[in-house]
Amino acid sequence: MQRKDASKATKKNLVGLISPHVLSAAEADPISPVVMDLQACDMLEIRYDWFEKSLWPGLSARVRKIAPDAEQIGTIRLARDGGTFPDDSAVERPALWQSIFAAQEVPEWMDLERDCLHDYDALAELATPHGTRIIVSEHNFVRIPTLLELKKFAQDVQRVKAAGLKIAAMSNGPLDCQRLYQFISKNAKNFEMFAAFGMGKTGKPSRIWSLHEGANLTYGSIEINAAPGQIDVMTMKKAIDALGNFSSENDIAAFLNKFE
């Protein structure tokens, strides 16, 4: 069973997403507004699927130069999971992972979708020699899974011995995310990185409240929203810093309303 590093168990990690425009803006101007956004993040997700493939091997080094203190998550997000990489090209990813790991600088983490666990061993073989760990993710744009479905997800991730788990699922009502909180309380302790939050309008507060419930990973946007209900990283940072002042999701919702 994978156990979290004790020093990371209590840290709440805010992840910002790196797009081509964000990267080029930060490289061109050290006082660009996006640089402040990057500095607000504990981790940065390199969305490889947003970049030309020829640039992939050098992206980690470029991001490291503009944000040397942030850990990196590498992601080639498939279209069915909210990305831009064609679903029918998923078979190409093992070769593309090789190009990423052939570089001198590589991400500390790589993200792999749950429905692509058949590629887990291939990714792990490339990642492990570099000390890169794997987050297994699931994105449900229709509903939040049942507790039984969530339990099966955690079991699948533990079976392959991944160090991280992420689930983002569409919230269709104010009580939907309660299932995610129950899931967090039972499973977060088994992973080094753990994210479980709702998408959509009623899921917004869960992006912060999930950290109160025991998750230690959440995601924010820099300039563009990559998922329904995503919140910009500066607002997320303010909310996370004030987390101890909130007693419920409703408090967070009221806080977020000030920024809309």
C-alpha cells in the first residue's frame, strides 16, 4: 500500500496549468502578471497536449527556469478527458513519453488516465529511473460516481501502486460533493498526492473544501479555464490561505462570490 510522505501529508498543493501563452509570456517578461500567478502555485501542470510535439522534450527545462521552486506534473490529456490530444492517437503516447524522459529535465510527476492503465507499466518503466511518480486520474463530465464506483477507482490505483490519485467529476447539485468528501476521508491517507473535487458551478467550493476534508492537491487556472467551474489561481491561493476561517462549503461559496 502506497503511503504519503509525512512532510507532504499536511501541505495543501495548488496546481496551476501551463499553456503555450503562459509559458511564452513568463519567458518574455519577468514582471508579466502570469509570473505572479506562477509564484502562487506549489506545483505546475505542463499540458503537453497544448503544445507542438516538437517542443515536448524541452518543456520541463523551460518551466523549471521560470518557476524553479514548483514541482511539475506532466500531462498528455486525451480529448475524452477534457484535453486536446486525439483519443484515437492514445497509442502514440508511450513513444512520446520516451521523448519527454530522454531530456535532461523531467517532471516530478506524470498523469495517466484511469482508462489507460494498460499503459501504466510502460510509463512507470520510463518514469521510475528519474524518480518521477505517477498520478492516476479520472474525469467524469456527467456526474459524481457512487461510493462503490469511487472505492473501485481507489482499488485500481492501489493495485498498480501509483503514488497519486485525482478525480474531478461533475457536480449537479449542492450535496453531490458529499460523496467525494467521504471518499477522501477513507482513502487520502493511502496516497502521496490526492485530489477529489467537483466540477461545474455547484462543485466550485469543493475545489477548496476538499483540502479541509483531507485532500492535498487542487487545481486552478492561469488565464484560461481548462475545466467547468475552474477558479483562477490567485483566488484559489487566497481561499486556501484562509481555509482555517471557513466552517463549511457555504462559507467558501460566499467567499468565492466576492470574486465573480
